[in-house]
Amino acid sequence: MIKLTGDTLTIGELKEILYGDRKIKIAKESMEKVQASRTAVDNIAKGSESVYGINTGFGKFSNVKIAEENVADLQLNLIRSHACGVGDPFPAVVARAMMVLRLNALIKGYSGIRIEVVQLLAELINKNIIPVIPQQGSLGASGDLAPLAHLALVLIGEGRVFNESGDIVPALGVLEDHGIKPITLQAKEGLALINGTQTMTAMGVVNYIEAEQLAFDSEWISGMTFESLEGVTDAFLPETHEVRGYPQQMAVAKRMLQWLEGSQLTTRQNEKRVQDAYSLRCIPQVHGASWQVLDYVKEKLEIEINAATDNPLIFDNGKKVISGGNFHGQPIAFAMDFLKVAVAELANISERRIERLVNTQLNEDLPSFLSPEPGLQSGAMIMQYVAASLVSENKTLAHPASVDSIPSSANQEDHVSMGTIGSRHAANIIHNSRRVLTIEAICAMQALEYKGVEKASEKIREKWTMVNKIVPSLRKDRIFHQDIDRLHDYLKEIKVQIFKEEL
């Protein structure tokens, strides 16, 4: 089991929880912190002083004092009224990540929530009872209020969940089937559950995991294209990359040489040409720059997944309760917008390599559009169209969400991050880009067959064999949509240890 402390969770551990079926447990010392902060809230609730979110209304209603006998109703009303998200639900893996991240934030001991609540949340995670959470409705400040309210509904026996078959069903029946009793929220608990950045961050973590795998995949896929086009390997030699100094660029160049080691198809300077087009020659520079962004995104996410992001926060056993703004998602909004650009560029350069594979003026005497009978058979002609369409769509999605802000709550909340929109658009770009690289892999597989798979490097031959098992060679025109979907689904499947044996 992976121990949650509130301070030490890594993306690697989250990956094990989300894709490796690892269970979680809460550290004993963290439970002690939870109890201490709860005691502080109970004392405040009994007092006469107004403290935001404990005995006051929310947002613009923060100046409305709530009587002690109405505090529980206040929390229930908060969850129900805020659960107004719309649109398709987040994938179950994202919703589960939200649960883990919200739990990890609560057990830091600054939120004032009861032990019973965090224990219930942990039980739901371990029993894979996953809330159905609509994707649209968060402004990315004041926390991801609407999405997290849908998460909180399940704790009180309301809302909907995914059952074991993936169907959407009422939460209460599933809780009863597992012998779980819903809780009644007490002072501050509703606010503590929904006031945070866990939606954009959960989506961000899943995005990062998928983008990291896609970036690794882009290297062997581009390597297969490189061999098919008899690329010049001098561009990957270490001297060029060392004098520029970017570690990620140097790492990509090194891995490309490893992928191509032993190839009888690659060339050296002046054997066939002096230098290649940029989409081949600049793989380390372009892919390496995307890796720089991935490293930046990972750094910000690993801070945020261990952050206290609700409001107010309780310090010194309740002696100090501070209303701040840690719920503001600007750091993750920037990270997601940056990620969008980085992944879109992996697709942009991939589409240009696809064009080189299918264009008879650029593809080193390969058949036009890789067709077995050019003219009678269209071959991969329209696959390039599809790739071009997807990268064009990415350019629209890559517009930064974080530069927008619309005031809310009667201008009390007058600047917001739109980080959740950014994270959702990043997911769309990753999905599109994976399909572009899928198309490149199919075209490169066919091109390499024409050139002679037996001449390829051992590592690329292994990848060619894998692709060819999923997508048969292009002997004649067929419904290529099915081929693209099959290989895409294979590439999308998260490997808990990505290419460990190859790196």
C-alpha cells in the first residue's frame, strides 16, 4: 500500500495508484494532525467570533453569520447548490485522481475536517467507488467548486458513481452494497471538500502521465521514419548537443542514436546528402524542448499534489485562522497551457514527417502515398489529411486559457485562473497528438517494409513487429480508421514502467 502523508506524494506513486491497482493508507502522524485541526474547528464553531466558512456564508455571503444550530445545514446546502457541473463526465481515472489528491490535501492537517471523513474517502478510493463528475463548470479559482461538489455528493450518499462495469448508477445503492454509511457533514467540512485545485491538478497529472509516455513513443516512431527516409545520423552525435547545453536535448539525441544503433538504412553526411530536413535533423531540439516543458509541468504538479489549497486554513491549533487564496489555480493553469503547446509541437513535427513519408518528391523513392498500386489504390494519402486536420485543431486548442478571467460572486471573486479549462484542452491536444503519431507509426511501418525491415536496427525491428501485429501491411486499400483506432488504443494504454528496459 502507498502511504499518504499530505507532503510526500509523487507522480510516480500516483501512477501506481491510478494504473497499477495500488491501494492507499493514511499515515498515523497525519491522522493526528487531522484530529488536532478538527478540535480547533469545533472550538471555533462554539464561539461567538465569525470565521469564514465555519460559521459564515460563502463568497459574497461571507458577512452573513450562521447560527450554531444551522452549521450542518450550511454545509449540506453548500454541496448541493455547488453540484451544478455540466457536460460529459471526467474519465474515471481522473475522478479517482481527484479523490486521492483531495484526501492528500485534507490530511495535511490545515482543513479542520473530521477523521471519519478522510477515512471514508480512503475507503471509497480503495474500493474503487468513483464519483461521476461533469467536466464543465469550474473557473479554477475559489477552488474547483462545481466538480469537487459532485465528488463530495457521494460521501453524503447522493450523486452518481461508476459501477464495476463502468455504468453510471446512483451512489447510495453502491454504498449500501459495500456496507458503507454516508456521513453528515459538520462545520467547515463541505467547504474543505470543495475548496481546492484538485480537479485541474488531477486532470493535469493524468495529462502529464499520458504526455510523458507519448513523448517516449514519439522517439521510436520518429526513429522508424528516420530509417525509412535514410536519415543522416551525424545530427544526433553528442558534440552538437553538448555545446548548446540543454540536458533534455542531449538526452533525446542519445536515445535516438540508441534506437538507430546497427541500422543499415541510416546514412552519414555526404553519403546521400549533406543534411536532412528539419523534421528529421532537429528531432533532439524540438522533442527536447517539449521534454523541458514536461519537466516544468512535473515540478509544478508535484508541488500542487502536496499543497493545502482550501480556505480558510487553520494554524496553531486554531489560534490563527487565515483566509487566503491558495485555491487560485494560476500555477497549474500556466503549466497546463504550457503543456498544450509542448504536446501540440510533437504532433506538428510528426505531421511534417508523415508528409515526407507519403510525398514521392520527398520520400527517397518510396511509392507515392505508400500505395501498393499508386492511382488505383490511394494508400496513406488521406491519413496525412487526417493528421493535418488534427494538428490544425490543436493550434486552436493551444490558445491559453489562463489569459482569460471573468468575475464571479458579485465581483468578490474578480480574477480567476480558468486552469481546469486549460487542463481539459490539454487532454484534447494529447488525444489528437497521439492519433497523429499513430498515423506516423503506420506510415513508417509501411515505408520501412518497402525499404527492408531486415536492414533496420534491432530495436526498431522490434517496434515494427509490434506495430505490424496490430496494423497489417498495406496490401490494398481498406478502412484505415480501424487500424488507426487499434494502434492508438495500444499507445494510449499506460505502461506503469515506461520503456524501463530501453532507457
